[in-house]
Amino acid sequence: MHCFEQQRMAHTEGRSRAARVGTMLCCVSLGLLLAMVVAPLTLPSGSVPPLGARANAIDYATIDGPLSYGNQPHLDHETRQVVVPEEAFAWSNLPLAHAIVYAFGDLNCHMLHERSWEVNGNQMPMCVRDIGIIAGLALAGALLRSRLVNRWTITDTTLSVLPSTWQDAIYANQRRSLAFYGLGALCVVPLGLDGFVQLLTAYESTALLRMVTGLPFGFSLGVLMGAMLSARPGDLSTIASVALPGGARFALQEAE
């Protein structure tokens, strides 16, 4: 009974911050995902023409000037051809709420028309892959809220979201590091391969494939972020109180 009570207290100690982190991540991601749909949906059809410029740069703040790169003839770095936009666009001319959403997309995404969906005849503020990443973050937040447990280290906290039977096998066979990096690679490598193959060859992936590769990347990123924010030794009474799967415990190395 005493051992069971210790495990229950350790679980409660480790869940409080993790639940808050998961709720925050889920709410922010869902809010951002909703904004990506509502913004083009509530604008008059045709307000946002086909776009496409640079990622991590402001290209559509104004019709002309230094913040209007996307509206000027510019080199497409994939086709190596000069692109001459048929219609100018500036998110600063939109209503404030819509301008904020499209400014966020402008700064964080290349907004290539051929890699983006349209809603109500308007291009969405971010491409399909980025929409998948945001959706993956929201799913991760929901999972963190219900399963993530602070287990002192980032590795062990991350693995706490896996099914219990998986965790028991991983710890029984001392494969925690292999599982941590292996599952991370499983979620990240497909996106990397799809992106680099497009960059280096004439291959062009489909919208569905971009979504499929973006979703697990966003999910793994969300889980890692949640674990990094939740793995706080100071929130636990002692390292010996951390209940690992299969009855495992951290071993303290005695000073010589």
C-alpha cells in the first residue's frame, strides 16, 4: 500500500505542469488552425490572389516598396525563372484581424500558390504542409494534456506519452534512448525526404503527401516541446520518487 501511494503521489506531482502545457499548446494550435481557415473564408472571394515568395521574410506587407518583394518580378529559386505577379496583394490593406493572420503566414511560410489550398476563392495564409504541422501540434497538445508525465529528464518525459505496454518493453530492454531518437526520426525523416527531393529534383509532391508528412512532424515537435517545458526536477520531491515503467528507478551514483 505504501508503494502504491508513493507511485500515485509521484504521478500526481508529474502531471500538474504537463496538463497545463498540453492545454496551452492545444488551444494555441487550434486557434491558429481556425484562423487559417476563417481568415480567407470571411474575406470577399478573390481578395487574396495567387501568392508565392520567400519564407521567413515579409514579402506582402505593401503593394510597393521594400516590404513588397512578392509583388515585384523576382526569381523563383526552384525553377530559376523570373516570376511576374499578375495581381498585387498587401495584407496591410485587409481588416486588422485578417491582416494579422496573413502577416503571420507571410513571415513564416513561402505561401506558394501551387502548394496551398484556397477557401472561398482566397489562398490560405499558409501552405498545406504548414497547415499539417499546426494540426500535428494541436494533436500533440491533446495527447500531452491526457498522458504526459514529468519524469525528471526530457527523454523519459517524452516517452511517457507512449502506450503503457510499449513503455514496459522499452524500459525492460533498456532501449529508452533508442526509442526516443528512433521515434523522432520516424516522424521527421519523411518530411525531410519529401522536401529535399523536391529541392534537388523535378519531383513535386501532392497536397495530400505534404499534409501527411507535415502532420507527424508537427506532432513530434509538439511532444518534444511539451516534454522540454514539463521536465522540471524542481517540481518533484526527489529523483527516487520518479516512477518509471516496469518498476525501473533512476540510480544515484555515489561519490567516491
